[in-house]
Amino acid sequence: MTNPTSVTEITDFAETIAREAGELIVREREQNTLRTDYKAQTELVTHADVLADQLITDAIRKRFPGHRILSEETMPDLSQAEHLDTPLWIVDPIDGTVNYAYGHPQVGVSIAYAEMGRVQAGVVHAPFAGETFRGTRGDGATLNGKVIQHSGATELRQSLFATGFPYTKDNLEPLVKRLDAMIHQCRDLRRIGSAALDICWVACGRLDIYYENVSPWDFAAARLIALEAGATAGHFSDVPDGYPADLWGRDILISAPDIWQGARELLRSASGYA
Ligand code: 2AM
Ligand code: CA
Ligand code: CA
Ligand code: CA
């Protein structure tokens, strides 16, 4: 099936629904009616996460009834990404739920669109900051309509890096080892609390490096935005066969191009990878 809709139209559509979800998210918090719940021991979810997920996925289903959807709150089946026959939408309605629940501004709505396992369009909208990042494959990346570029960092020593830590605290040892190695070799660390915004901040030069283990909805849109801003994106371990690399969230590393290899070697060695 050929898709008559252009990738730019797809990106426009993604931006429209991300903004609508953003309005809902801001309204829910301003009305101070946030009900929070726990998915797991420390993983928060608010009713705004679920409402925003429904708003976005309903809009996608209505406009593109034949497409697949992977979304954190209502359709989190990761095997969706292995089916390459149908276009796939990857949605995180609120990236940074902990920030959201604590009244912090670093919250993003992330929507990506992929064909054959390759992300073609990505939008990350930060409603409290009034910032919208957009990327279309082959056509560059923008922040509020202005073209963005990575920082151009050339030295690990002078690099600002961001990472995150999982909700589950069972196996923190490798993360602490990586953090130890990075903090010794880089300028400083920022823990923003939203993977999508971390990556968009690498895209626009507010950060030099980002690495973490995350899920497809956390990074799919932002990774394309970073690539289109000239950053390098990949993994510091090997991607298994059968799962699209664009959507594989383990050991991802995104940075300004000149420091990517150095950061990769440091993270591999700190992780005990050969
Ligand atoms: P979420 O807010 O959509 O759940 C990076 O840390 C990402 O992983 C965040 O984008 C967040 O997505 C999720 N995450 C996982 N564990 C987290 C934690 N302990 N605190 C904050 N975010 C966490
Ligand atoms: Ca979550
Ligand atoms: Ca997320
Ligand atoms: Ca989320």
C-alpha cells in the first residue's frame, strides 16, 4: 500500500495532536486535580497520562485506521515494532511524569512515525516551556520553527552529559559504573527527567551527550530530531537481530559527532562489554 500523505503532512499532523495533548496536560495540572497512581513500586502515572494517550491515539486511529500504534499508556506492546508491513506510530503522552507530578516544567509529548522500522517524522512538544521540536527525515530539525544544530563539542572533558535511572532499582550497579566513568571524564551531569527532552537538548546544543536504557516511546521522535540536527545516534552495545535499530532502546548513545566514539568506548568499558 502506498501512502498518499507526505511526510511533511504527517509531521504537521503529529505537531497538531501533540499541541492538543499539551493543552490538556497543562490544564489538568493548573486545575490542580492530578490524581496519581502507581504502575509499579516507584513508577507514577497520572490520569493526565492516560487522557493524553487516548487523545493522541484516538486521533491517529481516526486519520490512519490501518496504521499500528505503540503507546506507553494504552498500547505498550513492544512487539508492534517488529511488524514492518504497516506504518507505526510511537507515542509517549507525557515523557517526564515524575516532573509533571512534582510541578517541574521539563515535560514532553513525544510522537514518532515510522515506515519499515525507520522513523520518518518526530515531534517533541514541551507545553510548559512553549517549545516544539520537529524532525522530518532528510529535511532537518527545528525548534519553534528555527533550524537547530548540535553543539559541535569536540572534547569529552568539556562535555555536558545527561542520563537517567530506571524506576526499578534491582540492578543499578552497571549504571553507577557508567556514571562514575562519565563524571570523571566529562564536564558535568544534568538529570533532566525526560529522555525525549534530553535528546532534543542534544539536538539543539544545550547538552553534548545523552545515554540511557529506555523504551521506544521515550526516544523514537527525539532521536530523529537529533539525527536531523547533525548529531550522531547509535548504541554502545550491539543491537540484536530482528528488532529495528531505530526503535531499540537499550544502551542508546546520542551526542555531538566528534565525541560519540570516545563516549562509546568509555561506556562500553565501564559496562564490561568487550
Ligand atoms: P516517563 O516519564 O514517560 O515514565 C528517562 O529517565 C525516561 O525514563 C523518562 O523519560 C521517564 O519516562 C522514564 N523513567 C524511567 N524511570 C524513571 C525515574 N526513576 N524517574 C523519572 N523518569 C523515569
Ligand atoms: Ca511512565
Ligand atoms: Ca517516557
Ligand atoms: Ca510517559
